[in-house]
Amino acid sequence: MSFWDVVWFIFIAYVFVAYLVLLFSIVTDLFRDPDAGGLAKAAWMAGLIFLPFLTALMYVITRGKGMASRAQERAVAQRAQQDAYIRDVAGASAKTSAADQITQARALFDAGAISQSEYEALKSKALV
């Protein structure tokens, strides 16, 4: 096997993997698009099965701009859900203010549940 055979194999492998990625993104975009009807989805899928290269090229040309905007909308929605979840989880521990935390620590100290050094540690942690 010569050097150029190896280079050609690497190039063909790269093109094949890129084509597979394109096919998977087309199929996921097609089935996630609420505007496309069932008959249109079936026609695109039949085209991808029987004439895959031509159909993929036609899909990217005709629906590529919408494909990108739908992917961007999904990414923005997913990011908003993730941010809301993080705020919800982080907000559960941050709902009490520093004064409330010191008051709770003082109540524990007065009840004898914690020592003076533990009270000071909680107080300094709340003020940070």
C-alpha cells in the first residue's frame, strides 16, 4: 500500500463520516420539524433511502436555512431550560440572606446545638 493509497483512504473515510453526519442531521431535522406533514416526511425519507446523495443535496439546498434556524431555536430553548434548572437548584440554597443565616446560627448557639467556634465559623461563612 503506497502513501497515496493511505491518503486517499483517509480522504474517503472523512467524506463518508461527514456524509453520515449530514444524513443523521437531516433525519433528525425532518422528524423534529412540526411544519412538515407526514406525506412530506415520508417522501423525503424514501428519497434518502433510494437516492441518498441527490436527496441530501436537495434537502440542504431547499431546507438548509430553515434547518439552521430550527437547530438554533432548539439550542436556545435547551439553554433556557438548563439555566432555569440551574437557577432553581442554586436558588434553593441561596434563598436565605446573610442576616437570616446568622440569625439561624445564633438560635442554634443559644439552644446549645453548636459551640462558640462553630457559631463563629457559620457567621463568617454567611458574611462571605
